[in-house]
Amino acid sequence: MADEKPQENPEEPKQEFFENDATDVEVEDVGERPSETKPWDPSRIRISTKPFSLRQVADMIKDGDIDLAPDFQRLYVWKPAQRSRLIESVLLGIPLPAFYFNQDFQGAMQVVDGVQRLTTINRFATGGEALSDLEYLKHLEGQTFNDLDVVLRRRFHQTQIFVNVIEPQTPDDVKFDVFRRINTGGSPLTAQEIRHCMSRKRSRDLLKALTALPSFHKATDEAFSHERRMADREVVLRFCAFRSLLNLNDYREFNSLDSFLLDFTRRVDGVHPSGQNLSEDAITQLSADFDRAMRTANAVFGNTAFRKYRLGATRRGPINRALFESWAVALADYEPEQLKPNQEAIIKAARKRMGDYDYNAAVSQGTGDISKVKLRFQVARDILKKAAG
């Protein structure tokens, strides 16, 4: 039995950091499932390299043909000096590294590698930024695009960039893996940021709306209030995807957690190859379920919800994604008043299981493995079912 292998001294959960600041979100080891991996056929990749002038790019962004993923504006973290040096490189005629775009069947393109660079270029080209901290063109400091003389403006607009376009017939799981492989810059995108780039308005709007709910911020004790790498949207997506799964055994169909989440995103966006997309009623129900789960989590667990806090511990851990998805899905079946009378028993049972070796592993190591997924979901459901009578 799992209880026979207690973990006497579990490691202190490690937090993710962003620009040297702790995020209050635990580092996750999703792990690999090599025995179930389904390698894709290299012949399925369709990538073409195309040149674009910066004038073309600006026009395409304005017309909506190039999607800079609007919500990335809040993640726009380059410092003024970084932005100005990029523009200076363009004005000096220094070639820029290639970009990667994802093209859909309607011809629109989403920027996957190069979001920061194109956002910088677009902001400058539209007059939204003045140059500063230049190395060579110091006489241009303080100037916006409209302040430049006609020769420099023309040089800027005529600058060519080269874009590797992943064409629409390339399967989504292949695209995701390609983007993950090439996305190795100074601030590489997270898996959720890549999904965001590959997604459409419907799924973006859903995740944005749910992460804005007061109940979500209360249940997570404002852990995501300053989130800048989309960890908040990832945990919400994981809730929605698992909540929509009729049978956990169906998770076996996917060779990774990322593949599962990308597949669900396609269903929300109405572009799933099978045609089995989520209806408006299903989206509305998911939203209601999520809000209920958050309200109930806060009512029962308070500021320790979705965090490791075993019996005997003196302080809570950061938000744990695996605890979030499993407990939130289970809590969504109950209104706060159904569980509140047995709050103490629920908390004690949950904290006791956190000291169990197998359960701790299920929320800490290789969390994408089907056996660990099933274990953590079953534990949460069993504890709540017993408490609710």
C-alpha cells in the first residue's frame, strides 16, 4: 500500500523565478513517457522561408494578417536599452536572425519565435517609442520613427527579414515540437506561451476571462496577480481540459501532457480535425464549474489551497500545478456549503496524503504520467466523497 512508504524528509518545493523574483508557483517535473512516445514523420513538416520588408510586416500587423498574440503585450519585458539596440541594428543594416511564424488555413500567421523583436519593431514603426541608450547612433537618441529623416525611414521600411513559415498542413503536434526545439533564445517561451501563439481568439478569451475571476485570485491567494509567463492560464487550461475528459483513461491517447492540452485548445477554438469541438453551452458550463471550484477551494482550504502542506509542516508551499488541476476538478462537484461542515476532516486527510510517498510523487515527479494523473485525481475525489457523505 502507498501508506507503507512514508516520505520522512520531502524536499522543500522549489519555486519558479522570473527576473530574479520568486513567483509562488512550484517548479514542475512533467516527465517524459518514452514507452508511449509516437515520433512524428519528418516528411510531415512543411516549412518555407519567405522574405518580408518591415513595411510589409507593419501593414500585415495592422491588417490582422500577422498576429502578435495581443496578450503578450503584458509580457513585453524587454528593457528600453534592449529595444533601442534592436532598432539601432536595423538602422545600421545589420541582418536580424530569422523569425518563425505559424500559418493557418486562412493564411493568417502567428508569431512564435521573434515576438519580442517584432513587437519592438512595430512599436517603433508606429511612433510609440523613442530611442535611448544607443551605442553608435547617439545623435538619434530621443527620436521617434517620425523624427527620423526620410532616408533613415526608408532604410527602416525597406529592411528585409527572413521568416520560416510553418505551413498549415503541418500537424499541430509537429508544429508544437518544432517551435519548442527552435525556441531557445534569451527568454524562451513556456509551453503555454507556445500554445497561446498557436491558438485563436476563443480559447484566449476563455482563459483570460477565467484567470480574471476574483474567485481564482482568492483561491490562489493572489499567487498569479503579477503573472507574466502565463502559468495562470496554464493551470486554468489544465482544469478545463481534465474537467472535459469523460474518462481519465482517454488521456492515454496522448503522448504527453502538452499534446493533451494542445488538443483541447483546438476543441475550444473550433478547429479540431475530428470536428468534435466545444459548444457555447459547454464553454459556459466549464466557466461555471471553474468558478464553483475556486469558491469551494477557498471556503475549505483558505490560503493553503493547491499547495503542499503536509502534517507537521510549519509553512505552506507554492502553488502546485498538479494539485491545482486534480483538486479543482474534484471541488467543482460541490458548493462551498456542502463541504464547509467537514472542513477540518478534509484538510487533515489532504495534508496526511501529502506525506505519502506515492501521492507526493504523483504531484511532484513525472506528473504527466497516466498512472500519476489517475492517482492524484482519485485521492482528491475520495477525500471529498467521504466528507460529503
